[in-house]
Amino acid sequence: MDTLQTLWDRLNKHDWYYSYSDDHSVWQRGEADWKELTTMAAAIDGGPELKSAFSAHYYTGEPWGNEKQPKPERPEDAIVIPEGFPVKLGNDHCTELKVLRSAAGFYIGRSYFDTEFGFVGPYSRESDYFPSAEAAQAELESDYGFEVRDCIENNHAYRNGTLPIPVDPDTLEAERELNEQEQHNAWSQAYSESLAEEDDSIPF
């Protein structure tokens, strides 16, 4: 698939003065390349503007009696959004609601693809925790739906207004402390269980 980056590379290699050549074969190659570039640019968001900027660079300056325009910089390589993140929430590309897992248990929420660094991370936890993935999936597929968790972090996640949740700013710190305590308790429990398993494996 053509991108602004590949278009820039093609424009940068194009013979911008082919029409001034006395060699007809040079003119033919240049004309064919120009037609391809015109079609290519028209199909890319921002392509016509990039092509015009290149033209302004090559057809300005002393020979044309005007101020020389700079060559446009090559656009940064865009990160391709992988499949499975069809929901656009604000500037974030997210999954549909699905069953996820953290140290504290199974829950219903969304993951998102970070376009700046190219990794997948948790976006929201929209339910309470469930004892198993099956229980969470059954709740997700229930005809009655599930009760959306009323919390600060989900309101931040849906800051674009997709799912407005009333928030009392005075509870922000308490909410954070509660989440940290839940995570600490889950880690402590997991660590204690791992120690117990090690003790059971030691022969006496």
C-alpha cells in the first residue's frame, strides 16, 4: 500500500526537468513517471499537497526569478494499526469489549494500540472482577448486559464522551488509593501462594 513516505521517495527520485531534455526517450520516461506520481498522490491523504510542495521546490529560485522554496521533509514512518482495534475512542484505537485479565482477576474491558510506541496495553476496566474467564464471558454475552463500573479511570478513558460517567473530582485520590490497594493485595496473595507451593515441594 502506498503511503506518504513511499510517495516522498518517488518524488525525490523523479526527474523534474525531463520536459527540457532533447532526448525523446528521457521525455517519455519522465512523462510516464509523472502520470504515475499524479495518480499515486491523488490516492493518498496529503499526497497532492506533498506533490505541490516538491513542484514548488524544483520550480522556484533564481532561474524563475523568485524565492527558492525548500524541499519538504520526509514524513515520519507511520505506524500501521493492526487488525483487532476497530473502535476509535478519542485518538486511541481500541478493541471491542472483551474478557481481559490482570493480577487481580478477570474483567470486561478494552485494550488499545499505542500509535506512538507501537505496543498494546490495557485501556479500560468496565466491570468488577470475576472468578474465571468463563464467568466474565457469560456476563459479557448476557442478554441483560453487565453493570458498567463507575470509576475515575473509565471516565478518563472515555474522555471523548462516548460513555459519559458522572465523576466527583473529590473522590479522585480515594479512587486511586483503592486501585493501588487492590493491586497490592492481589500481588501479595499471588506471592504468598507461590511461597506456599515452594514449601509444599520441599521434602522433609
